[in-house]
Amino acid sequence: MNLARHSITATNPIQIFDTRFEADCQIFTTTTPAGFAVYQTRPLKLIRKREFNGGTLAAVVPCHTSSLLFLLGGGRSPLYPPNKVVVWDDVAGEEVAELEFRERVRGLACRRGWLAVSFRRRVVVFEVGETIVRRHEFDTCDNPRGLLAIATGAYATLLAFPGRQIGHVQLVHLSPCIPPTPVGPPSSIPPARPPPPPSKHPVSIIAAHDSTLNTITVPQSGKLLRVFRRGSDKAEIYGVAFRPDEKEVCVWSDKGTVHVFSLITSGPSNRQSSLSPLASLIPYFDSEWSYAQYRIPAQASHISISSSSSTRSPTADVTDEEKCMVGWIQTPSDRSEPGRDPSMEYQLIALTYSGGWYRLSLPQGVSNSSSLSAAGTPLSSSPPRVSSQPRPRTSSVSSTTSRTEKGKERERDRDRKDNRELVLQEYRKYGRWDGWG
């Protein structure tokens, strides 16, 4: 009897083409070959799913926690042409408008009242209300990634995107972001006050880098200016997220690591080089490094006992298991004293493109809690933690470079001793709609 060779899988592979948080990280959207879904961030809960038979989507961009979503077609069989942005009302479950352009859309950013659309060499800005009105257009340098970012906090005005020269960031001030109308009884927290109008010219340029920009992110208020270093190894930065109170910032990259930096002098100390006296000769040693980090474990999407190739999705995109999206949430602390109501603290949610949902808290001894209290939530099982260690680099034939490398090696040794890991509090899976959240 002849038996054909079969591929045995533990579960169906999870294929996520795009996932992103709304401005306040209360919900997030995810795009798969079947369509898209909207999830509550914490506790993880599937709010709504939409399946499409006519094609696939490249991205679904939420506008705060409203029902308004912006859809982009993509993949081998796009649901919409790549030169269109479709405005979708997710409560009604239908398209309410569409924006058509002469070229492929590269990126989107939105907040209450405004939508910015990036192309290869320009950015177009629309005012969104009862109707959608085109207001501004700006030229950029070559921007194949479609980079742009918009401040989403109450009364924020900042829009940032690549300037006309490589490595430059152009800043534009829009009308203030009006906060939403409060729902329910009046809050004891006073509402945010409108800041004074900008005193400088509403358009400015920052010469940020000498090379091409890899990502652009702004805090909710559109303020702050600091310089940090993720690590000694070269990495592709996937994204940056500011804590809502702007006291900390996290960075994640293609190394599969999440790094956290403090933005205030009274907070936890960022690591600095012991060779800082050489900063005038080697600027590397003048940088601030993260005070905490976490390496997200790589997850195999399926197990095969044959040599046959796995089935590919109908789209052309190949997802990276280590690629992720990270955002800040405020949640009841898991480390409160027994018998007392848990205080609220800031934690991180990491979403991997292989379907992993990670809830991470800051290391013990780092105070970031508030005076609010709420009921706690039970933890689910979690995967093993993986320690993050810097990767070794080969030394150079140059004597100057050799001394620099030795200095970096000493820094790595010290980092291994002082390393503080983010704590994995909860792990779940998302992306499949048959019971995974």
C-alpha cells in the first residue's frame, strides 16, 4: 500500500499582513488573507471581523476609537486599487467615501478631523468632517516607505514627514486636535487646556540624519527632543512609541527586541557609556542607551514532517515572525500588595506578525503607577522568556577601530551585568477568528 506524503501542522498558519493600534492603544486592527478584524487591546477581545471574497487588504488604519477606518488594498489580488483610500464605517459595515489618486498610496496617518496621505515624493492632507476636503500638499524627498506621523493628543497640531533633502524631517502645524466630548458623569480630572498658538513660523525643518529615514514617530502632544541609541549592532528600527504621559519611550527593531528609554531626569536612569570622556572623539560614547529591554521569542507557524513546501497565502507579502507593533496601555498592576486594590500602571503590548500578543511590565523597582485603582485580571499561560544579549562583532584591522571595539566589548560586559528585562505578564494569540480572542 502506497501512502502519499503529507504535511502535518499543529495549527493553521497565522498570516498577518498588517497590525496597528489606534492613537490611544485602546483597540487595534489586524489584516489577514480573509479580511480584517478589530480587537480590544486589554483584555484581548475580538470586537468585530470583516471578511471579503473579492481580494485582500494591505492595511486598515483606525481613527481613534471611532467607527471610522481607512482601508488600503494590497497583495497579489488587491480588494481596492493601490491608488485609492477607502473610508469605511465599521458600525454600518460599508464604504462611505473613497479618495482616488494618480499614483500608489504609500502611507496614512490620521487623527480627529485630519487625514494625511503619503506618496513617493509628496504628502497630501485632507480635512475630514461631514465632507472630506483637500487642504494641503507638500513635496518630500524619495519616500518609498510612505513615512509620516501626526500628533493625536488634545489640542496637538504637529504633522511630521520627510523633508525635501534626505535625512531631513519637515514639521507642519495643523489646526488643534479637539478632544472628544466626554461621555457619562463629569470627571474629577480637569480637561486639557489649549496651548498658546505656535510663536514660530508654522513650517520648519529638522536635519535629523545624513542617511535615509527609517521611521518617523511623534508623541501625542507633538513635543520633546532627545537622542538615544538602541544598541551597538546595526538594526532596522521598525517603530517608536511614546508613553502617553511622555515620561518614557520604547523602540523595537528587526533584532526582535523592545527597548525602553526614560525621558525624565527623575525617572529610571538610562545606561551611559563608561567611556563618555571619549565622546568628543567618538560620538557613539555620548549616547544614552535603554534601561530595560525584552526579546520577543521567534515562533514557528507550523511543523512539517515532509520536504514539501508549505502553502503560501494569495498575497505577495511574506510576513516576518519577529516583526511586531508595540504600544502603551494603562492597566491594573499585577504586583500590588495582597489585600489592597491594585493601582494603575503603564505597561506595553507587543503584537507580532505571527499572531503573538504579549503584555510586558517594567522591571521591579521602576515606579510608574498612578493613584487610581481597579480590579485585576487573571493571567494566561506564557511562552518561555528569552534573554536578550548583544551580538558579537568582528574587530577591525584599524588600531583606532580596534580600541573602539574593545570599548564596546567592555560596554557589553557591563550591560550583561546590569541588564534589566521587561517582565512578561501575559501571553495570548490573535489573528485567527475561531476562538483566539
